[in-house]
Amino acid sequence: MAAPQPGLTLSPEEGPAGSDVAVTGSGFEGCFSKHAGTVSLSWEGTGIGTAEAERGADGFTTGITVPATEGTGERAVRAVCDRDDRYVATAYFTVVDTEPPPSEEEPALTLTPTEGQAGAAELLASGSGFNCSTVDLLWDDEPLGSSEVSEQGTFEATVEVGADAPPGDHTLLARCTSDPGTSAEATFTVTPAAPTPTDPTDTAPNPTA
């Protein structure tokens, strides 16, 4: 008589290290046909738990926890009947990286310094609370470029104030490239250029004889 073909399912089938996983076996009736029985579970060949079922049961349901130190990739979960190892099934769980939680901080933008002369000022734009990978920078709604955002939702970018920027307040806007609604802005004040010093020799009166 051909050996039976049990099945094994995992829920979920992927997740980070430390995940709790439900393990369900079916087609194990031969393991429990005459007596209550035990099924041993292994993770990549290392025992990780057991499941028990009453006499006459078709299968079992139990839970395991993915080892906390497990690296990413596909891993085998195996269930085998302790009484009759013909009743065996394997399923695969994919370990993935833990995604950082979305930033709950509101986007913010600060400028250092906050004022300077056109053509001479260079400012540092520092952003935080941006839950995206890149931000676009705009000066008075005119695109300046983009900057990468760290996993912590922060970025820094250097901005040069153009020589043609008129005196007064100007707006620097940072917004997520993938979600323009996630944005913050700050004001930079362009100060008037200092007057050119007058050469005293140009205005000195001519000596009289």
C-alpha cells in the first residue's frame, strides 16, 4: 500500500524573525488511527515543537515562533509522525527584514542660517519626519533638486541662494517625491547687499593755490 501524502500549511507564510506562525497539518489520520499521537516539528532540521492529536484525528494545528536570530531567506518547517515516519510533510517560511515603523513625527524643515545676501549665502536645509525615500526641494515653487531621506525620516541638503534673488522673504519647500502631500516649508530672508564703500579720493576737494 502506498504511503499517504500529508500536507502542511503555515500562516503567515512570511514575516520577520520572531514571528508567531500557525502550523496546520492534514492527511495525518494514519498517525492517529489507533491511538492518540504526537507529531514532531523542526525548523531547518532543528526541533522547534510538537503537536498532539486524539485518536481518529485527521490532522493537527499548533504554533511555532521563528527564531529571533534567524537571517532572511526561505526556511523549511517539517512535521513527522513520531509513531510512523511515513507521515511527513514540509512547508516553507520566508524570513524577511523588519520594516521600520512609519514615522509618526510631523514633517519639519529648518534652515541654517535663516537670512543672507543673494549670491553669497549658502544655507543648510535639515528635514525630519519624512516617511519616504526622497524629497524634492523647491525655492519659491521653482525646483532646486532632490535629497535622499534616511530610514529615520531625516535629510540634509545644501542650498545656494541665487544672485538674482530679490531682497525679502522666500519659501523653501521640501516634499516627498512619492507623496507631495507630505511636506514642510521654511522661510529664508534675502538681505539687501551692503552699499559699496566710496573711495575718499573720489570726493576729496581739489586743493586751491
